[in-house]
Amino acid sequence: MEKRRFSRITLQMAAKLTVGEKMYSFNAVDNLSIGGCSLNIEADVPEESECRLWIPLDSTNPGLGIDVSGVILRCSDDSLGIRFDTITPESLFHLQNLIRYNAPDPDRIDVEITQHPGLK
């Protein structure tokens, strides 16, 4: 039985993760959902660390992107999981649309957004 509330997609777009003073760059985001994501990374990041994820949406407009704050839920040898906690309404709008347009079932995403309008 599926316990996840939100559908996931793999996103082949650049992203940057900031944890404390360290910044990590990625070419893809795994299991991206409205509530969090997974990243393939080899790093020693303590669980419960606060973090910030930036996904740029337009290379010609560096200020346009998804900016979300969260917490590291798990960190293993090659990946970490993030729960999103804080997002602006504009970034949430972009995140929802990004997932909707990349999901195999956009109608299901619309239902999830309607049932869970925020992050939690």
C-alpha cells in the first residue's frame, strides 16, 4: 500500500542544495514531489539539518526558479532525502506546474494539489 501523499517525478534539470555553508550542484533531482525530494549525492550531511533547494527555471532570468527550504530526513552513502517545509506562493505555483507537466498522470497531480494545497 502506497503511503506517500504526492506523486514523484525525476527531473533532469539543474539544482543547487545549500546546507549550512556548503553548496552542492546537481544535474537531476530524483523523486521530486510537492512535499520533498531525493538527491544523488556523496556527502556527510547530518539528519535534521536545515537546507535550501534552488531549481532555476530559466537560464536567461537567473531570478526565476523554485526556492524551497527544508530538512534533511535521511543521508546514506549515495543519496539524501529532503522534506520541504517552507516555500513562497510563487515557488509553490512553479513547483506544482513543473510536477504537473512532467508527470505521467497530470490529472492525478491536480487531485493531489486540491487535496493538499500546502506542503504538509
